[in-house]
Amino acid sequence: MPRYAQLVMGPAGSGKSTYCSTMVQHCEALNRSVQVVNLDPAAEYFNYPVMADIRELIEVDDVMEDDSLRFGPNGGLVFCMEYFANNFDWLEESLGHVEDDYILFDCPGQIELYTHLPVMKQLVEQLQQWEFRVCGVFLVDSQFMVESFKFISGVLAALSAMISLEIPQVNIMTKMDLLSKKAKKEIEKYLDPDMYPLIEDSTNILKSKMFKKLTTAICGLIDDYSMVRFLPYDRSDEESINIVLQHIDFTIQYGEDLEFKEPKDCEEVKSSLVDEYFQDQVDE
């Protein structure tokens, strides 16, 4: 039987560890077994049990304290991840060989790991060799995405990870529970955006004609190919968590031996559930 993996990615502070914690609790309520692997060698605290912790292999603090290396925080983290890539046998031993595993990999927040460094791509390829079906889960703080030019930056970060890793990816706006009712309604337009109105919003801010042309080209590329969409994630709302989990499960075909789902049907269900979520917020 196949094994399943979510690579939980995103900038520092986007809510990766919180996502893992709430997803584990949600799956426990559904009587589903989900494990977490911490891949952040700089992590200090998380409130969920882990089946493997990269800090048992190497820690950023130890690297920074090594006088022969003389790395700062970012350089130390990159060194740790490259060391990890050369020691995948540690991860294989930690994961074991249980069939039907479902594992969340809580990844570091340094964006360069998902853009031009090969470490995460190597991890994906290794997991696939171990018969994992891998889905990228890219998180962006919804409070960061309420302005059009910031939204475009977040879209480019998500798109960069998609291109680099070459795996199915679900993009999520986290911390929806921290937004006001008005902001929740406003942010709905960014979930499945029409990029051309956003161009107008951004070009009013950009004074340089060169950057206006660049912004127009970027927005046109994203809109023409429908490359990036987002799901809302409200950790206080079980239905919101369930929408995200259903979408990821479909992406990696979790439980496909139990019930096959046509993509069209799944997309319609997702759309109706998202609409229902926002309608509930408005009614409240």
C-alpha cells in the first residue's frame, strides 16, 4: 500500500507548527492516525508529539557554536539541511516501513530552501522512492495578504515552491481566526483571484513604469494559467480544517481504494464548502 506525506512549508511565522498541531487533533477526532516529523533544526517548542525530530541528528545552535564553521543563523540552518540530505538513512530508520503511513513534515521557514537550494527537492525524490505520495502544503499568513501588492508577493513565493519541487501543492491562507469579520469578507476575493483588478490596485502604488509593466506581466501569467489558488484555514473552525484535509486527501488520493472521487465532484464540493464557510462568517 502507498504511504502519504504532507510537506508543510511557508515563510517563518506563517503557522506551520500550529497547522500540524490542529491537523493532528482533527485527525484524532476522525480516528485517523497521523504522525508528525520535525524537520526544523532551529525549532524550540511544539505542542505535539513527533515520531522523528531532526534535532536528534543536528541542531542549528551546535553548528553556530562550532568555531571551525563560523555560521550565522541562516547559514547554520542551510548547513543543517544539507547535512540532513546526506543522511537520509537516519530519516528512513526513524520512519520505519509501516504501510499506509500518513505523515506531516514540519519544514523550516527559510524561503531559499524552496527556491534555489536542492535540499527539499532531494527530500521529495527520496520520499517518492520510499513509496510516499507527497503533497506540498504552502502556508501564507492571511494578515499579510490583505493588500494586493503583498498578495502578489505571496503568490510568487508559493509559485516558486511549486516549480522547484514539482509536486502537487495546496496553498493555504492561515490565521483566518485572527481576522475581523470585515477583513474575512474582503480577503475572499484573494482565494481564487481575478488578477487583472489587482493590477489596477498595485499600479496606483507603483510609480515606475518599468515595475508597472513587470507587475502586469506577472499578474497576467498567474491569471492566464490559473496557477495559484488558496484555501482559508481557521484553526478554531472544524469545518474549515476539514475542507483543507479533504482537498489534500484528494490530491494524494488518500483512501482511493475505499471510494473513488472524480476531480469535478471534488472541486464542486470544495467550492460549496468554502462558500458555506464564508456565509457562516457573514451570518455571525
